[in-house]
Amino acid sequence: MGSRLDLDDSVYLRSSVQTAAKILVVGHFAVGKTTFIGTMSEIPPLRTEEVMTQAGAGIDDPKGAPGKTTTTVAMDFGRLTLSEKLVLYLFGTPGQQRFVQVWEDLSRGALGALVLVDPERLEESFPVMDLVEHYGIPYTIAVNQFDGTPSHSLEEIREALDLLPETPVVNCDARDQRSSADSLIVLVRYLQSRLN
């Protein structure tokens, strides 16, 4: 005379433990972070985008993204299950310097960072890389491919960004799920190699 359901006890013994890894998706203004997280997230992504206003004129320069009308003002968030045992929580940071405090908050507990760069605006990547290095977060560079821009070899990008030889550099199209997944896989493998 119990209220217990007649279930096989093995359902309670199954291991459902997953490792969660916090990954930052970072880069300068208008490089494709929101697009990347939207492409990769298995849940509807959390976005904190607002319409760009005249107040941002001269500060938020959309020269690399003509037609851009919105900007992230806090963060983007998405989730991606890589396996039964590994889930990535993707946090996209705002690209503008005035949001450095948000960076500090989001960097806590981050296992690694995917740094998106625009090959035509590499100079804008240095402040971002400085922040990632300041917080001691290992990273991979993902060269986001934009329509109509000339391609550069990964070695040219590595040299221009003055990267250490062990820092992975990959091509990526933030709009393409396979390409974006490949860049995350490179980052995860890099992070795993650092543990050995």
C-alpha cells in the first residue's frame, strides 16, 4: 500500500552527470558574436540587443558591418551539448570598450574564449586580446569570413596578430553551423591539451 510508482530502479542509477564549461565568445564591435551564438545555440539564445542611436555615433563605428542597426548591451547566451558528458555555455561579450566591467563579470569561471576577428579590421582585435590575456583565459582565434572581403592565410593572420605558436587559428563563418562548430571543437581540443 505505497504510493511509489512501479518503475525500474535503474532509471535512478543512470549517470546524468554532465560537465558544464563556460566559454566566452569575444571580439571587437560588429565582428559576429551574436550571430555566432545564434547559429550554435541549441536553445533560443538570450540576446540583449538594442537599437543603435545617435548617442553612439562616432563611438560605435559600423564600418565593417554596413546596415548594422543593433548592438549588444550586456551579453548573449547560448547552450550547446557536445556529448552526453560535456555542455558548453556560450557567453557573448559586448565589443565596445565601455563594457569592460561586463567583461570582468563574465570572465569569472570561464574555461576558454573564442576570439572572433575580422581580417579587414585586425587592429580592432588587440584590445580584445589584451583583455582575454589580462584575465588569463586561454583562447583560440576564429577568423570570421565576411562576404566580399579578400582572404588571408592563417599564417598571415597569426603573424599580424603576433600570436604564440601554440595559439590555434581557424577560419570560421559565424553564419554557418558546421564552420562555427569546427571552431568550437578546435577551442575545446586546445583546452583539453592544456590539461595534459
